[in-house]
Amino acid sequence: MKQVTILVTYGCNLSSVDNPRQGFLEANYWLEKQGHSPMFQVQLARAEKEVQLENGMYTIRPDVLIQDVHHTDLVVIPASSGKPVRNVLEENKIFIPWIIHQYQQGAEIASLCLGAFLLAATGLLNGKACSTHWKAMHELEKYFPEVQCITDRILTDTQGIYTSGGAFSSANLILYLIEKYVGRAAAIYCAKMFQIDIDRSSQSAFIIFDGQKDHADDLIRKAQEYIEKHYTHKITVGHLCQIFSLSKRNFERRFKQATSNTVAAYIQRVRIEAAKKYLEQGRYNVNEVMYEVGYQDHKAFRKVFKKITGLSPLQYRNKYNLHGFTATDERVADGELN
């Protein structure tokens, strides 16, 4: 039997404590229906006997204190909720040596959503791939530059350390662990019971790109604003260098340092975000959208769009347009239209 310890951290999100608990217990139920012994012994662990969440709306009484857990097979770090990262890390620093010790003793560690920040604070993620909510990825890179942040993936699995994307997509990591420990049939059963889309691997389609402007380089911020205002026109690095009186090498270096994107990638992200909004309106075909956002080449537009969102422009429009699914969309989905 595997001992699963779900941490109840200060300021954690209630659903990211209860959802994995329910997932592993449901896998136990499936095993028992098949005539097998349960796989998971699930416990909630805390640094103190009682904790209140969501400004006192909920009270959790954990099963055990962390100092009484001498060995566990899997540690689940829940997402934090509603507090600045600095405060969350300071309040939960008591967990850091305990997590490190458990990993050194052979336990695997899984972080859900923003739980990646606490996991990264242990140093165990240094040099390893990490996923978290797409909106927090830039902040994670700033706090922990030695972590290899992977924006598009729903989950990562490296040397017994697991991370997951944001919000409800954390459930995909729970399914992944159930499949790894119990088997595919159990994971499919749990996916059906909780109505989760199994095997979803990317969070790219959910990303809303609003530019990374939380930096101190005013000149680069002005360059970003210029790109966002003139993205429909042809913009080159040389032209931007002339406008802002910088050498190409210096401009590109400062831009990448401030935004974590190259200039060319930033222009692409701005254009594709605009294209997504047009497609969501549902009133434009793909060619019209392509021209509206500054592309002239159909193949290039589709290639960049799929690289950034994980979907083709047609797939994106059919999935997210504000007017719902149409008969034409069904034919497109079935491959009748290109």
C-alpha cells in the first residue's frame, strides 16, 4: 500500500486538498470492485492541529502533524490561494525541510498549480522541468531562475518529482499518478467518474497573453506598447532599434531579460492573441483574421498559431467562439472542410 500525504499548507486552496484525496480514494474503490486490495492510504498533514482556509470560511482538521510523519510514499503540495508569493513562502517555510527529507528518504513529490512555488523553494526543482498555472509562470521564473519552466505542458514527471498546470487541470496529474501506480483501467474509470478529459497534455489553448510588463525597464516597456499598438504592420528589430536609439545587440538582450521573450516571439504572441480574440467573435474566417493581425502567408500563420495555442485556427474558433458550435463547425471537426 502506498502512503499518500496531502499537505494542508497555510493559505492553501481547499479544492487542491480535497480533489486529490477523492481521486485516490476513488481508485481504491475501483480496486475493491475488481476484488483487489486498496492501493492508497491517504492522510492530510499539517504543521498544527487545525487550520482555517478562505478567510475562515472552512476549517480543516488534518489527520496527522508533519512531525509525526516519518515516512510516506507520495507528498502532494496543494495550490496556494489569494496571497502574494513572498508571504506564502514565508508562512510555509516550516514545510521545506520536511519535504526535502521525505524526498531524500525515497518519497515522490507532486505539486498542484501554484504549489510549484513551495516545491521550487526546496531546491528540488533546480534543473528540472516544471509546470504551473500559465499566469504564474513568469513570476516563477523570476523567483527561481534555476527551474526550467515549461509553459505549455499540463504536467511534468522528472526523477520522482511531478508538477501540474493551473486550477482544475491539476486533476490531470492525479489521473496520471493513478495510472502510474494502479493502471490505465483505473485511471479511465476515475476520469469517467469525475468527468475529466484524460490524456490532455497541453494548457497552451488557455493562455491569455497580456505582455510581461512587471519589470523595471521603462524603455523596453515602451517598446512593448509600440508593438501592441502597431502589430498589424511589419515590425522589424532594426526599426525598433532606430525608434528607441539602441544597438540591436543591446536591445535584444534587454528585451529578453525583461520579458523572457525574444522580440520576434513577442510580436508573434501579440499577433496570435489578437487573432484568438477575432476567432472567438466567430464573425471572421481564418483568412480574414490572418490579414487583420498582420500575416500574409497562410502556412506561416497556421504554423505559428498552432505552435502557440496547440490548436489550429479552425479548431480554436470551433472550441471558443462566443456563438457556440454550428453545423459548419461540425463538418470542419469531422474533417469535411479544410
